[in-house]
Amino acid sequence: MRSVVLHRYALLVAASTLILIAAGGLVTSTDSGLSVPDWPLSYGQVMPPMIGGIRFEHTHRLIAGTVGLLTLGLAVLAWRAERRRWARWLALGAFGTVVLQAVLGGLTVIYLLPDWISVTHACLAQTFLCLVGVLALVTAREWSEAPRIESRYAGSIQRLLITTTAFIYLQLIAGAIVRHSGQGLRYHFVLAFLIALHSLFIILKCSREQGTLRALFGHALLLGGLVTAQAFLGFASFILTRRPGRGEVAPMTEVLSTTVHQTLGALILLVSLLLTLRSYRLLARRRNVPESHAPEPASGVFKGLPS
Amino acid sequence: MRHRTFALVTLLAAGILRFPGMAHAADLTGKILFEGQAPVKEVQKADADPTCKAMHPQGIENDSVIVGADGGLKNVFVYVKEGVTGAFETPKESVAFDQSGCQYKPKVFGIQTKQTLEILNSDATLHNVHSLSANSPQFNLGMPIKGMKLKKSFDKPEVMIKIKCEVHPWMAAYAGVLDHPFFAVTAEDGSFTIKGLPAGAYVIEAWHEKFGVQTQNVTVADQPQSLSFNFKAA
């Protein structure tokens, strides 16, 4: 029997994590990463003067501390409320990840933002978001109660989603490298094109049958919409960060554009991963019917989702 | 008498060996001008810090390009890039670097390797000094208290090292680190003087934060020499 409390708590932690990722994005976008030169205290204090770049960096630390504590609560709750052993370990793994993330955050400050630590810190943040998001998914009612849907396209949809999610994760790594080192922009562009193409294929695939249409189409449309918005944001960020005559201080339009672009990237990864997992949970491969057969079968073959 | 003469010759030889070209040295002076319309100075709000805002209620003008009334370009770092020979003692006196009025002062300066940079916070607010050096270890120092002093130095030559405040993003300065003393920074009128340059052939480079670098060859004898550069907007 699933724990509703655990599910809702996991949703809370996931939402908090997205806010934390946005706060981290603001730190990078405002170039405030080294405004507090010490760690774990800030200028030797728990609460330093909140001026200049310190506002962004210290706020990020405060939110990170809160998310850390929330994740500890998640692990404890999962250990007590979950009967599935792998779900318990997932929650514990999330806690371990957030602790590692805090250490990486400290190392970025102590070693003055070496690129590889900053990139790892950024990518681990997205990974942590995914861990918590998955925990929220597997504790949801759909995961435990929804019937499976036979689909001739189950295999191809699942493979397409795995590929897309992998591309998105690579894209986040490429994006972090661009942000922290200025290198690799061309790979970022290529991956963006591939992801856009794949998200379109996903929508088309999910629309080919009634069963998948009801189960996954809305989620696929959400992914497609987010990817489209991200493409525009990426273009805007590219233009704004290369504006001639840009001074030492990034203007607010640039800060907002790059921060939202980075945060949306994390959300897209999560949405794609959850769609992938849902496809495995909800879709069953229909046997003895090749995928190349075009006609739509009769409606009695499929079992719909519970109301 | 013979002993006195020998002592004098020995002292002179030691002096020449210690300071090569000491017998023939001259000052290199010049002026650096800016051609064309000086760019409009961007004004940055200092609202991020109440102390800075109180000092600059209308904002802080971008000080990257300062052109004097007669077209002189300030804050150009002029130095001998090639042609210097011999070793030079590290000066015992420090180079002063201040955080005052929520700005770095001086904005551009020269310093020799291992010479002490004395960093002072003259403001009643929290500042931070981060050196973005590539050839020497970087430092990122919090200076939260007015009157606080810190001492640092750079191990290896580097032209130029950007120094920034990570708390106040408009604050930036540049240090030219050299293993010899032949450098200068232009004043408000664009003038500069490099003192005591021994006779010889040199490559002189002028660096500006926004307008890049220019070089010229010069041969110095025992008379003062003059040199000029003209920068213009890209």
C-alpha cells in the first residue's frame, strides 16, 4: 500500500529542489559564485551582510541547507513508510547525493571555481532532482494502480524516450561546460536540434494509438512545449551574453534569460525521465503483431486508465 | 694611491655589473591619445550595497575608458616587453591598492614579481579581492572591516591580471606584473614616463583594457627618448 504522505513529501522536495537549482543559476548568472570566499560559514558568520553578490550566494546556501534537511526527512519517511526496498534505497541515495552536492559546492568556493568541479556541481544538481522526482512518481497512485496498456509501439516509444532522455542529460552537461568554461557551444547547438527532433517524434508516436494517446500524449506534449520554449530561451541567452559593449555587470534581462534557460533544462530532464519511466510502467508490448501494421485495432483490446 | 684607484675601479665595475647599462640610461616619456569620440560612460547603479549607494546616489560611472580634455587616454599600461637583460632586485616598498568609494584605486598599476601588494579596505562595507591570475596562484580574499589590510604578491610575470570584487560586480582593476621595473601607467592627460631605461633596443607595448595592445620598437641611448601611441575605438 502506497504512502500518500511520502508521495506528497517527495513532491515538496522536488519542487524545493527546482527552486534551489534556479537559485544556483542566479549565482552563476550574476557571477556571484566567489562573493563568499569561505565555506561552510560566510565571512565567518552564519548570516553575513546580504549585499552585492553575497545576496545570491548566501541565499543559495540557505535554500540548499533547507533542501538538505528536507531530503533527510524524505529518507527517514521512506525508510519507515515504504515496503519496497529499492524505493527506500532510492530515498537514501537522494540524501547521499545532496550531501555530496553540498561538499562540491564548498569545493567550488575553496578552490576558486575550477571548471570541472563547477560542471560536476551543476550536473549533480539535475541528477538529484531526477532522484527525488522518480521517488515522487513511484509513490503516486498511477504507479501502483494503473493497468497496463498493450501497444504495438511500446518498444519503439520506450527506446525513443531513453534516447531522448540520454540526449537531454548530455545537453545539460554540454550546457554546464558552456556556462562555466565558454567551450563547446557547437555541441550544445547540435544536441538542441536532436532533442527538438526527438521530442517531435515522441509526440507523433504517442498519438498513433488510442491507448498511448490517453496515457502519455499529454505528457509528451508538455515535453515538446518545454523543449520549444527552451530553444527560444537558448537563442535569447546566446544573443544577450554576446551583446557588444556589455560591461562588467550582467543586465537583468541577461540574468533572467540565462537563469530560466538553465532551470528549464533541469525541468525538461525530469519531465523526459518521468515520461520514460511511465512508458515502461504503463505500456506492454503487444505480442505477434509487428509494429509496421497500420490499422487501428478495435477499442475493446485496450484497457484504459482508471478514472 | 694605487690601492685607491683599484678600489674605485672595482666599485664602478661592481656597479655596472649589478645594474647593467647604468653608465648609459635615460627616461622614456610619451603620450597616449585617443582618436575619435570618447564612448559614453555607462552608469551602474550601486543599489546592491546601501553603503555604496549612499556614496554614489546617482550610480557609479564605468571607468574603463577615461579620455582627458585634450584627448589623453588614462590607465594605459606601458612597459618594456622585449630587450631587458639582467636581474633586478625586488623593491622593498609595497604597492598600495585601496578599496575606496566602492572602487579600486588605482585601477591599473604595475608591480614587480614578489613585490608586496598591500591591499586596504577604506570603506565601511564588505569588499572582496579576487585575482584572476594565470601564472601565479589566485587569491580570493574577503575584507569585511574598514581599515583592514592584507599583503599578497605575484610569483611570475603576467600582463595583465584582472582583479575583481566578487561582491560588487562593477569593481575591476588590472595589474601588470613584471620582473623588471620598466613600466608606467598613463595619467589623466595620457602622459607616461619610464625611468632609467638602459641604452639598448627595446619593444615597448601599450595595453588598454578596452582598446587592446600596440607595440613599437625604440632604441634608447643616453638621451631622454619620446614615444607616442594613438588608440581608437574598434
